[in-house]
Amino acid sequence: MVVRRCIASGRFLLRMVALLVALVCTPVVADESYKIDPSIKKLIGEVSRERLESDVRTLVGFGTRQTESETDHPTRGIGAARRWIESEFKKIAAKTGGRMTVSLDSYTESPPSRRIAKPVEIVNVIATLKGTQPESVDRVYVVSGHYDSICSDPTDSKCDAPGANDDASGVAAVLEAARVLSAHEFEATIVFAAVAAEEQGLYGSKHLANGYKVKGVNIAGMLTNDIVGNSVSQLGIRDAKHVRVFSEGVPEIETPEEKRVRLSTGSENDAPARQLARFVDGCCRQYVDGFDVELMFRRDRLMRGGDHTSFSRAGYPAVRLTEMNEDYRHQHQNVRKEEGVQYGDLPEYVDFGYLANVTRTNVAALANLASAPARPANVRIVLDKLAPTTTIAWDKNKEPDVVGYELIWRKTSSPTWDGFDSIGNVDRITTDRSKDNFFFGVRAVDKDDHRSVVTFARPKRK
């Protein structure tokens, strides 16, 4: 009996020692590593539910915003909506002392197209908030919503197409983000875009993204907001506490060499868009109380697309924000009642409190992106010899306020980063964690504790 008690006591002590070791050695969880910036937290509090509702109702008030609807009518059609959006951006820009400029990005799209019957001018309304740090001003983040709308027949330019949720909600979020963020200076540049002809085939965003690509603009990240105002599904399920963030894993423009590396490393969840999505998730978790991101590891909803797709195809990291539960009775429908059921994308089906939290998520992400350093370049696992350790190297950032880097890691089965180690202002680190058992990344940290998006470490021979 005494022997059994001793053995039991010994096992208990071993378990307690193991528990203490685990508690001491457990790393900081990566998603909890974002330090709250009081100035950004203040911006989150300035998002106005009332302004969002006013903007949505104003856009609905134009009757229709179908791509081929009236352009010269003072109060109806896509032309009137476009002019109003431009005037709102100009009001915002007028208070920035020249830091924000407003422009129109336009071209003429001609048939053949199954959703465009005649040559039509496609016009994107753009407001650019220029960054202040010389080393970062050319790094650009884009946030968009599409201001066109459709009825059941996407070619019908005469019917009422209120488009309250799809996508006046997204445009309202972009306008409100511009109002809030423009009062603050950021190191990098932010572009606020109301794009056209999404419903006809992503024409506006395609022209905008390709234009940036031709000019060699460094679009470091793009967020589109499309259908972000409803919290109740067609089945009556209510979720006002989550927003979906979609991101592609395998880029459509992947090269054969990139495919070879992906297959050899199992890194299909580590495209730049996935790192951007994880960054948005972390910002929401830290800054938007009572609200959270649901990461969706696919480019968009099943067999559907949005304006972020245009940026992805141009080679830019891009994600889509969309409500958790859609109601298809209030998307792409003629306004009508059938058997007591109301159809049509009307403002009474927008949850403006929910839209405010989606907007706060955008503000938190954009403010952190534009305040933080660029993601480190040329991050690589050095393959010079077989070894149980892992050596990772990268190019140092050019920003003068970068004070160090963090090695971030996760198990191969983890969807998000598990933990990180602060490693100082160096450009190489060797860790005892096996390159066979973990994925690695590196992010830069500045003097104000802003952290960059993670750059995934890919193998590279010496």
C-alpha cells in the first residue's frame, strides 16, 4: 500500500512539473500579439451608424444604379449616383489639407457581353489618401465597394434596383472609412474606391486593377466589401457578430515554378491573400469589441466572384468581406410581393448596427496596414545542408522606424499562426523547430509596435 501511494505521488509530481513547464514555455499566441494603438482605437469609435444608414438610403434613392441606366438625369440612375459619391469624396478631401485627392477612372466598354447591350462608359470614383513616410508612400492599400445594382434581369436598365445591401452597404462602408481615416496621417497610401459594373462582370475593378499593374503601382493589399449589411439569413438565422473574409489559397496566376514549390511544401494555405486575411482577423479581434472574422479559405462563395478577383488576377493580395448569412430574396430581385413575401434589395433589410461593425473592421485593418511596415521581402528557408534546425533569412526593411522582426510559426495542420518569437533587428535566425513539422513566416515591427503582414518563408537553396 505504501509503495502504491509513493508511485501515485510520484506520478502526480511529474504531471505538475510537466504542467508548469508547459505554462512557462508556451509561446504568445500569434493572434494576441497586436498591441492596441490608442489613436487607432479612437478611430474605431468614430464610425457612425447614422451616417452609414444615411448613405445607404441616399444611394437607394437614385432608383436604379444599373450600369446602362441614365447618366444625365439629376436624381435617377447611375450617373446621379456617381456624381453624389464624387461630391462626398470631395467633401472629405476638402478637410485633409491636400492629402486626399479625388479622381474618376473611366473607359468605354463595348459589346459583345451577355450583360451589356450597348457601348457604355464605366466610371470608378477614386479617393486617394497619400501616405506621409517617404519609404512607404508608394505602398498602397485599396478598399472598395461597387455602386452599381441590378434587378432580376441584369440587362434591365429601367426597373427599380435599390441595391441597398448589394452593394450600397459596401459603398457606405468605404465612404465612412474615408471620413474617419482621412482625419489621421498614415505612413502608407490608402485608396478608397467606389467601382462600377461589378454586376456586369467586374468591369470597373478589372480596369482599375489592370491600370495599377500597367503603372507598376505597389498594391500591397486590397479589401472589397460586397453584401456586408444583413445579419439575418433566408432561413431566419441571425448572426450579427461575425463577418466572412474570403481569400484565395492557390493564386490563379501561379507559375509552374510556384506550383512546384507549393506542392513540395504543402503551402496551399499561404498565398499573400491568406496572410492578409489573417491580418484582418487579428485586427478585428483586437479592435472591434464583440465582433469577429470568420476566415473562409476559398476565393469567394461557391462558384461566385467579386471585385477582389480582379486584383487577384492582376497579382495583388486581395480579400472579400461579406456578411455571414445571405438572404437571396433581397439580392438581384425585382421589388415585389409574392404570396406575402417581400422581394427586393430594400434598406429595411439592412442591419445598420452590423454594417457599422463591418466598417469598424475595415478601419482597424486599414489603419494598421498603413501604419505598419511593409511585409519583409525575400523571406526564405535556407537549404544549404540537412539539419534538425531551421535557418530563415530575409531582406531588411527600408523604413527607418523598423526596430525588429518576429519569427512566426504554426503546425502544418493549423489554419492560423500558433505563436511567435521576437528575434531583434536581424536578418537571419536559426530555430530548433523542424522545417518538416512547422510552417514559418517573418513580420516586421516598428518603434510604435505596429506589426506588418506576415511573409511566408519558402525554401531556397544557398
